[in-house]
Amino acid sequence: MLSDTEMQVAQALRQAKRVTVLTGAGISAESGLPTFRDPLTGYWSKFRPADLATPVAFRRDPELVWRWYCERRSAARAAKPNAGHLAITKLQSIVPDVTIVTQNVDGLHQAAGSTGVIELHGSIHSIRCFDRDHAMDLNQEDDSPDRHPACPQCGSLARPGVVWFGEMLPDEALARSIAAASACDVMLVVGTSGIVQPAASLGSRALTHGAFVAVVNPDPRSVMPGGLFLEGPAGTVLPGILEAAWPDSK
Ligand code: BJW
């Protein structure tokens, strides 16, 4: 039995021509990947972001950072998309214009079959060189915590293709996300604490432009101002809303 709020979101989706979905680490939690800020299991409950997710940290201890990202890459590769990722893929197959903007680096939206995914914080599955941003191939033998590859062009060490604190987001990804937030009829904000900028501002941007904004999260502290709040895990809430919006679709 869906709540009134869930029915409102289902109705808004049914009428929408353009939908933008902004996701964060919470959507991959049900695939077994930790979030960042869960007080018990989140990465930042065990490690300091300043030791692992900044250019200064990499300069200070490149091997530590490389090892951490190798472990996370291996976990991301082993993970399978869950019902939340699959519901978003299904939404893309029903509504003609659905843009997925993710802060996640794990590739699980793509593994679920979603297309045109905008990766605001890059991808853990790519590497480039630290000094000069030369793209590097991540071949199997290099993908090891014990072997830190160097750039064949300039000799600088490899780093993960993600966006660390203090770094600019990829220009094109950010511009496309801002455009998608500004032009959508409905925005779903799924599994993000809404703390990290500039991604966190996309929900308010959508609201300012008149979109219907709904937040899906088990933790009510992540409510975005003005948006409707659907309390619960993405893997339950999203399939429920889709089922209510399009009961006849498989
Ligand atoms: C579920 C669930 C289930 C659980 N279903 N939900 C303006 C003001 C203040 C500061 C700044 C600002 N502009 C820029 C900054 C600085 C900084 C920033 O925002 N700092 C904040 C901490 C305040 N931003 C940056 O540095 C960005 N760069 C930038 O803006 O450049 C220009 C600039 C630079 C410097 C100064 C000013 C301007 C870059 C940000 C890069 C973030 N990088 C990371 C690491 C990426 C690589 C990696 O994966 O290792 O990105 S940090 C980490 O946080 C990761 C995430 O993408 C990001 C967001 O986290 P997310 O996804 O929201 O996860 P959680 O854990 O926070 O939340 C999970 C949620 O899921 C929770 O709410 C749960 O309840 C929920 N949940 N189970 C649904 N089953």
C-alpha cells in the first residue's frame, strides 16, 4: 500500500516529459557498497577524507591512496545493480527524456542498462596520470594494490579517474547536469546526503525552475528544502512508485 506522497510522485512521473534523477552512494548501498557518511559503515566513519580523497593526500602518500581505490574498484566490479538501479533503467525505457546524474563512481547505473549517465565525480574504473592528466589504460596487471603504474608518456604515477575534494568537476558533466536540473518537470533525488557541492545544489536549482522534486532516502535528515520526502530504501521505494505510475508495464 503506497502512501499519499508516493502516489503524488507516481502521478507527477506519469505526467512528466522530462525527468532528471540525481543519485548518490545510497542507491548502491543495497548492492553492498558502503556509503560515505553512514555513522557505522560509511567510509568517512573509518577514514579521514583528507587522507584519501584530496590531491594533497595523494602527494603525501600515493601508495595508500592507490591501494584504497584498488580495493574499492574491486568491490565495485563484484557488485551487482539492485532494484533501485533497475527501476531507474525502467523509468528511462518509459519516459522519453530521462537524464541520470550520479555522484557515484561505481558504474552500477550503466551495469543496470541505463544510458547517457552523467558521472559528476568521475569513474573508479578509469585512471589517468597525476601530474598531467594523461589518460592511461587500466590493464589487468596494473589493477593491483601492489603495483602502482606510471604514465608511459611522462612517468608520473597513476591516480583514479574520480573527483577529489578541492578539484573542479568535469566541465561538460557539470554543464549538462545544470541544464538537466534546470529543464526537468520532475527531479528524483535518490540516496544522497546532499552535503557535497556543487551536486547538492542541483535539487534546489530544479525547484527554482519549477520542477516537482522528490527525495528518496531512509534518513529524513537528507530532506532537500521544498521537495517531497519519500522515506525508505531506494530498492523498495523506486519500484513501488513505478508500479503505481505504470501498473501494466513489465
Ligand atoms: C540510502 C540508502 C538506500 C543509505 N536507499 N538512500 C560550497 C560550499 C561549501 C563547500 C564547497 C562549496 N563548493 C565546493 C565546496 C567544497 C567541496 C564540498 O562540497 N565540501 C563539502 C563537504 C562541504 N566540494 C568540492 O571540493 C568539489 N569541487 C568543487 O566544487 O570544485 C570547485 C571548488 C573547489 C574548492 C572550493 C570551492 C569550489 C568536489 C567534490 C568531490 C567529492 N568527492 C567525493 C569522493 C569521490 C571519489 C570517491 O568515490 O572516492 O565524492 S566525496 C564523497 O561525497 C563522494 C560522493 O560522491 C560525495 C557525496 O556523497 P553522497 O553520495 O551523498 O553519499 P553520503 O554517504 O553522504 O550519503 C548517502 C545517503 O544515502 C545518506 O543520506 C543515506 O541516508 C542514504 N542511504 N541507504 C536510499 N538503501
